[in-house]
Amino acid sequence: MAASAPMAKRYITLQELQKHNSEKDLWVSIQGKVYDVTGWLKDHPGGDLPLLNLAGQDVTDAFVAYHPGTAWKFLDRFLVGYLEGYKVSEVSSDYRRLVNELAKSGSFERNGVFVYLSALFMFSMLFLCFYGVLGSQDFWVHVGSGCLMGFVWIQSGWIGHDSGHHKFIKNTALNRFAQVLSGNCLTGISIEWWKRNHNAHHIACNSLDFDPDLQHMPLFAVSSKLFQSLTSYFYGRQMAFDGLARFLVSYQHLTFYPVMCFARINLFAQSIVLLLSKKKVPNRGQEILGILVFWIWYTYLVSCLPNWTERVIFVVCSLAVTGIQHVQFCLNHFSSMVYVGKPTANDWFEVQTQGTLDIKCPPWMDWFHGGLQFQIEHHLFPRLPRCQLRKIAPLVRSLCKKHGLPYTSVSFLEANFLTLKTLRTAALEARQFTDLPPRNLLWEAVNTHG
């Protein structure tokens, strides 16, 4: 009996691919092959948002950025056809070549000892903080302990960030333990909340309606485009620019640093809201247990202080010092290019470089920035350990120069000036903006004349 002829290849046009862009019908293209990942959506380790945000597109660059080489072998079971007329831009070709070179050199696996030194530094500060509260009755020692607690949270945040992006511990169970310990137990922030938020930020970098890291209404608006009351696709609600928002945004360049001193409270609240919601949260039990551990030990430590005045000062110092980290989060993106609309994957390299900036600092200050000083490199290679970012920065700078793309690198002080300038510009525009919905009672009360 003659062998049956192989099935002919099915070619799919870009227009047809773009139609499959919903939760119940989701296709993507990778390296010229089209995959139906609708059934994989609920099990995707990176969450559903990255797939939903890039549905119906060629996502090759985003895929190679986030997935190791071992992930390719799992794709064939989703194959439905081949993208007709598939082409690769020169920028993407160079980017993928660089990713491949880094993979071959083992750069994605070389974590170095920096993370472990950071962990040692963090636990040393935590010990001194406990010793200062429990072993001393001096007021200023207690104030210093509160400040140390803020630095503990900062360093723990960097470790949680590292462990969330890649395995700095090869054993999966130990890496997961490090995530929960550094995130939930030591800082009170759900690592699963962070992954959901942070993955959406990376995929939709600086999209005003898709990137949650730019959605701070009614307190802040980095662009007058937000005055159109855009809908947040991350939070699923409208970011109303009403009278109250206009009043607060009008003075945002003055309130920026005071608000950042207490920004950690928002992360506490959002973690709890997610864990108590009906949304799918992997390892929900572990997450809740870790949060409970944090609030038990932190509440106990604060209660050991001799009076309520010192307790309040301790908590305020903890939050205010951690505000440094929240300022750092903003510096890398607030003054960069923003846009409205769904993120696109076929200009991955361009969008990531235009939407981020680096912070110049000497190597001995790398511990302070936790990898965010090389934000462009981190966004292009999110799986790369932070100890490798300084090494590849010249390669990224050269690639940007070759293709005429921006590579913004400024000092920490200048980054603050650029951020305040952006906020001030939007604040002045908000004061002149007149197309508002009906003013609420609070706006009327604040702006009453006569």
C-alpha cells in the first residue's frame, strides 16, 4: 500500500491572524509559524495578560525575550499554519542574533554572587533593625531602626524582582521559596501580584491605557493624553479625569515626592485586593500565608516600641525610606515616550528603547539601583541576571546607534529633573484643560470664590 502524501502547508495571511485576538480565539505567530494558544491561556506561566495584549500578532521578539531555548519544543502542539509573506526587519534580526549569542555564551545562567551578597546585606540590616528595637531604649536608635527597615524592604524588593524574572536558584522549589520569602514574608507584597503587574508593564511598556505603571490617576498624569479619561485595560475601569483629578494633577510636581514616601501602602492594598478577589491566582494559599507572616512579625516589632509616638515614627520612617525605590520605578519611564493603544510586538526593540532610560552610576553603586540603572537592557533582556547588564550595555548602545534609535542614559539627579519637568508640563496643561465632566462637590468646595 502506498504511503499517504504529507498534508500541504496551510498559509495564513496577516489579516486572518489579526482576527484571532480574543480570549476565546487567540492566535499568535512566532518565527513565521502560527499557533492557536487559546487553550494555553489559563495555564501560561506568565499569566493571561501578555498573551491577550499581543493576541493576533507576530510575537517572536517578545517570545525570545521571555523564554529560554527549551520552550521552543512545546510549541508544535499549538501549530495551525504558517504566516504568509513572513519577513523580519533588520532591527529584529540583529536583536534576535544578540539574544542567541547571549544564550550560547551562558549569560542568562550566570547569576554571580551579587544576589547572595545582597541577601546577606539585607539580613544583616534586618538583624540590626530587630536589635535596635528590642535591645535599646534610645529614641534615635529606634528612628534609625525604622530607616533600616526601609532599606531592608528595598533590597528585598530587588531580590524578589530577580527571582521573579529568572531562576537565580536553579532548584525550582527553592527559587519559589525565595520569591515568597523576599516578597510576601519580608515586604508584605504578593509576588503573584507583582508578576501580574510587572509582566503587563514589560509587554505594554509606556502604553497609557495598557501599562499599569503609568496609571496613577487621580494623583499623577505623565501626559495630557490621560485627560481624555482613558480606560485602563489592566484594571478594567475608566481613569476618569474629573474635577478632583484635575486639581491633584495640577500640583503633581509638588506632591510627587511626598506621595512616593507612602506609595508602599498602595502595594500592600493591591496585594490584598488581588488575593481576596475571584481572579485566578497561582499558589493563592502560599501567597496569603506569606502576607500573614509579614503582618505578624512587623506588627509585633512595632508593638515592642515603648509608646505610640515612636511606633508611628518607626512606621513612617520605614515607608519614607522605601519611597526611594518607588521614585526609582518612576524615573525610568515617566519622562520617556508614551503612546495610547494596544502594544505591538513587531517593533519590540524600538518600543522598549524609546520607553525607557538608563541611570548613569559607578559599579560600586549598582547595589543601590538593583538593576534599574540599566533599564533599557533589562527591558530588552528581562531574563538576564542584573550582574550581566553592565556588560551588555555597550552592545545595546551600539545596536541603537546602528538603527538610529534613542539610547537615553542620564545621571540620577538629571533623571529626577526630567521626571519633575514631565510632571510640571502635564500639571500646567491640566490647569488649562476645560473639557471636563460635571464637577463634583469636592472640586466646587475647593474652588469656591467670593
